[in-house]
Amino acid sequence: MAPVLGSSRLQSLPQVQRSQAQIASVWSGRKNVPQAGKYRAQQREQEHPVQQLGEALKTCLIGLAAAASVALPMAGAPDMLMPAAEAKALGGNNQVKNAGALLRYALPIDNKNIRQIQVDLEGVPDDLRIPGSKAFGPISSSVRKANAQLEANKSKITGDFAPDRKGDGESALKKLQTSLRELSDTVESKDKEKIFNQNAVCLNLIGDIEQAMVKGFPYSVPKEYDSLPQLKGRATVDVDVKFTSTREGGLESGVLRMVLDGYNAPITAGNFLDLVNRKFYDGMEVQRADGFVVQTGNPGGGTDGFLQDGKVRKIPFEIKVAGDKAPIYGETLEDLGRFNDDPQLPFNAYGTLALARQEFEANSGSSQVFWLLKESELTPTGANLLDGRYAVFGYLIDGAALLQQAQVGDKIVSMKIVDGLQYLQQPAGAVKTSTASADAPITGSPAKS
């Protein structure tokens, strides 16, 4: 089973007409501002409609070319030039590409004060790309605003901590105050690398503060899925990889670190974490590495998924749309006609982790997973053929260089749970095991910003 990129059904003429209408709709400007980008979007000038239309057509064609390059032999050629799912490229506006930022924005919280501090600092890496000394003015302004926002609204931030996480939140807040002062000093040094690293420290602390604001689990998973493991929070997993040969830079092995998001994909993430806990992936090989995805999870032996009680454990298609209270189950966004809706967990970041499935069966996923390898600049969310069609449940946060060089046959020595096992909810009567490990050292470069 592979993440086939062809259409899940033949496109009808009315759908093509709807695609043309979506192209025309670009002239009226942006329809929606996605949750992850709404704060910064207010600070940007809107593009001219003609430019928007040109960019939309360009990204749509890029998406079609990418799909053609990875289509499997079993996937039939599309009978229309631009099916409706491809036309959704014209409606997406979420430009957040950093895995850490996507995870922060995906937390079920609503504290505008900490979000504004986050937004101010999220813009620093972009400003660092400005040539020469012109970068330091905008960066200094962003850091000053973040400091002022924190000092003016500290009580509004601490007042939003969950009772059982208040200690963690206050500790992270105190560290952030210190780190922001250090960031201000670093900006004065005009050392771009040091500024980038110190800014990342601040953003990680903001993530800890926001995590401390999450109060319980935000919705109820349908009871029909009670027989499946569910992740009611987040978990971190390390993947120990050994190459079959020495790669560029002398790499022979290393560790991929991933964060699984059970807040937005409790069943998909829970299924994967349960399999990691069972050591299902230990010793398995990389089974696909074609420059577009890296895939594993096929146990072989005549079956293409995890066997439970003699049957393959199937996972329902699960996707949460930004702004919706709970995920959608059983149908893709294409099936539902929600072409312009942005998933809360988009295929934006390098190393996006998703569940593979059969092309025409949305609910056929089991144990096979894939990491997306791509340049987000070419196919930002809403401009690819994966958003809304495949269930994302996590992101790579460390080890991008290692993942980039993975080849078919490379071995997954082990997958280990670093933290979050306590949020794994097993079905009633299930045998509980524990394989949580101590924090492992990380090798390889960080995930792309």
C-alpha cells in the first residue's frame, strides 16, 4: 500500500465547472484566513488579484506535475486536466511551513496574548533572510514588541493555565522572560546565527507555555471507535535509523524525532503510538524512498497492515479542519466537497507524517506511514494533492538531513517513545505494555524552518 496520489474517484463535468469557478473566485481576494496565519495576515499587504491568479495557476500545475511523478502503475490517469481536488490549490492561504510553528498553532487554546508574542517571534527567521544589516531593524522591533506584550499581559497569560499544569506553565514563563532579554542582547550583537538559535529557544518555551494552557481533551471521539487506541494529547517518538551504506557527509545512522498530535488526530496518532509501543516497527526496512516520500510499515507475509485477532486493524480516515470543533471521520475533504478548507495539520512542513492507504478506500489505513519530502516553497498547503486526502498525525522536528538521505532497504533499528505514553488510551480490556525510553541524543540537522 502506498500513498497513491491519483483521484479517489473520476471527476464529473460539474466538478470541473466548479474548479473553473474557484479560479474565478481568486479575483475577489482571499475568502478565508486560516487559523495558523490569521495574526500575521493582518500585517501583510494583499496581493493584486492578477498576481494571485497567476500564482494559483502556477502552483496548481506544479502540484499536477508532482502527482504525475509519483503515481503508481495501479493509479489510472485523470480524465480531466484539473479535477476539483487539484483546484483547491486556489483557495489555500496557510503559508506556515515550520513544524514547530504548525504544532504550536494546532494546540486547542485561545489566548491572544501568548499568540501575539508567538507571531512576533515567528517572523524573525524570515527577517533574518534580509541581506546585510537591513534585517536587524525589523528583528529588533519584533523582539521589543514581544517583550512589551509579555510584560503588559503576564497576568492574562498565567490566568489561562490549566490547574494541573500551572507549575509547568509558570516555570516556562519565567524562562521565557530571561530568554527574551538574552535575545534582545543577541540582536545587538548582529550575529544572525546566534539570533536564530536564541529565537528558537524562545519559541520552544512559548510552545511549553501554550501546552500548559490546554485543559483536558477538547472533544469526544465517536463511540464507534472505542475499540481503537487513542492518543489524548501529544507524544514524542525517536526513530533510530541505520543506513546500508555511508551517505553524504559521512552519515551512517542517526535519529529522527517526531511529535505526534493526538489533539487533532487522536485515532491515527493513537494507532501509530500503540504500534511503536508494541515494537511493531523495530527491525523493519524503509520500503519506499523516491525523493517525494519515505515510507515504511508493511509487515509483509501476505498482509499489508497490523494483524489484530487475525484481521488487519483498519483505521478510519480522520482529519480536523481548522476552525472545526472535532475531526471528520470516514470521508476525505474531497468527498465532502470541502475543497477550500484548510486542515489543522497540513502537508506544509518537511517531514510531515501521515497514514498511507489504498487509493480508492479512505478507511483502509493500518500500519503503513510516510514522511513527505518536498520543498514547501513549491507546493504550500492548498497547492498540493495531499491536503484533505491523507491523514496527517505528526511532524518531524529533528533529523531532516537523515530523512533526506534515506533509501530503500535502510533499517529502522527501533522506534522509542520519549514522552506522552500516559496520554495513550487503550480500549477496555487491552493488555498494556510500556516501552517509554529516556531522551535519546539527536543526530542529523534540524527540520527545515
